[in-house]
Amino acid sequence: MTEDFQRCSLSQKTGKNREDKMHTTIRDGIFKNIVVPFYDTQTVLLVSKQVIQFDKNNFIPVARRKAVWVTDVAEIVFKLLEANNIKTAFLKKRESNCLQEKRLIMFPTTFIVRRFSLGTYPIRNPYIEYGIEMTSPIVEMFFHTDSPNVGSAHFRKEPTHRRMQVQFLHDQSGKKIKDAVLHHPEYPDISDHKCFVSLSAFPPSRISLEQRILDMEILSKKIFEVLEAFFNSIGIKLTDVKIEFGYSHEGELLVGDLISLDSWRILIDGKNHGKKMLFEENLDIAEVMSRLEKVTEMIRGSGITDPKKIIPSL
């Protein structure tokens, strides 16, 4: 049992509910562990870790309070989305660094919604000026390649990238195989870089893969707009956010994973207080922790822990 999960587990001095301490870690990630509890295999525990990103490949352990901040912020964000009619996998906060969510069949794609041309976007789109604000948020889709055999997706050859930007080319859902092919735009004619997403891995539905992706794009933009309105109300500017989706066992599309301090770039007085600031701005760890704490306290103090006080639906 990891130290993180020991801190997340419920204390049972009486010996009752001993199954609370039984679990299986299905993913040991950089920022969190995903754990399936023995007593309820239809849910997962997301146990946040106390690390910050130093550069693309290095992550530094920090004080445990960072994991607590991530969990608190994620809980508030999920409540904000639910109050604005966006369904999520969130169930409850189990411990100070642990959320419990419905177990989903994750769609193997990350959606990044951007209001500003920051990060890798202006590098990949050199005709767009760095730092420019878009009149409408744009949605990018990246196919996961760090675990190519998870779920329904696989690569014939694992790429060197952690993620590859993809574009939807065609849907064969009218055929018996019901597969769709996603091509990497830089390698449109190389079969090794095709990835196949099988609809049969998801709960039965007549919805085509093309429609599923469109639904996620529309929902991603709505999530961004809700978060942007909230951040504006407390003096923060949201520039971009990372979102992931999955399907419940009943086939319902839900927001999954965590949306928290490691998911977005945000600006306060023109300074980044979100992800990747350590190496993008050459800050020291103390300054990074100070900025993360400031954001957490602003969100905690916003009053949206009570869903009735959350901003109206957009």
C-alpha cells in the first residue's frame, strides 16, 4: 500500500468495514493514483500526489498540502459544473487528498480548450501570434499514447510522443466492424501512426464515433465557458484547460479525471498561477507553491462550495 493511499484510507479502530483498506491501483500516474476499492468496484478513488512539474520530464515532490489543494479545488470545480447542468463522475471527497468518482470507460482523448495562444499552440500554429486572445475559445483533441493498450485504443507502433494531436477522418460505424480511424496529421499515409477506436468497447449505443467526438467538443467548450465566467467573477483570467471524458456503465457521457490546479493556465495580474509555470517562467518552488496556495484560497473563498450559490447556468 502506498503512503498516499494509507493517508486516504479510513481509520477503522473497531475492526468494522475492514474492506475499506482493500484496493487495487489501476494507474500509478505522475500527479495521482487511480485506485479501485474492493468494497465498490463501480467507483474509483483519485489520490492526488504532492508533486509539481519542473520540466517536460521531471517532477519534484513538494509538501503534502499541494495534494490537499488539488483535491479541494477539484471538488469545488465538479460542484460548479454539476450546478450548471454538466454531468460529472464526481461522487464525494473521501479524504483531504482523495476524491471518489464513478468508474468510467474513459474515452482515450484529452480535449484542451484555449482562449489564448499559449503553450505549444503558437509553435504548432506559427501564423498565430503568441499570447493573442481568441474571440471564441478553440478546442483541440489529443489522442493518448502513453498507455496505448488501455481501453479500446491501440497503436500499431507506439509513438515517441506522450500525446499526438489527431483529426477525425472517417467513421465506419455503418459497417459491421464499427471502427473509426484517427490519423496523425503529420503522418497521414503511414499506417504505423493510425489509431483505432472501437465503439464496441463502450456501452451499447447507436451514436456514431463522429457524433461522440462532436458531443465532447461541444461539452468541452461549455465547461470552459462556465469556468471562465466563474474565474472572471473572482478576478482570475482562464487561458486554457485540459478536460477528459468517459462513459458510465449505463452509457452516460460524464466529465472524468480531475479538473484542478494541474489542468489549466490562469492569469492573476498577468502572471501564470496554473500549470507549467515552474519551467515556463523559471520560478523557484517556493514561488510556485505560493501562487498555487493563492489560487486555492481564492477558489475556497468564492462561496461556491454551496451549489445554490454558484453562478447561474450559461
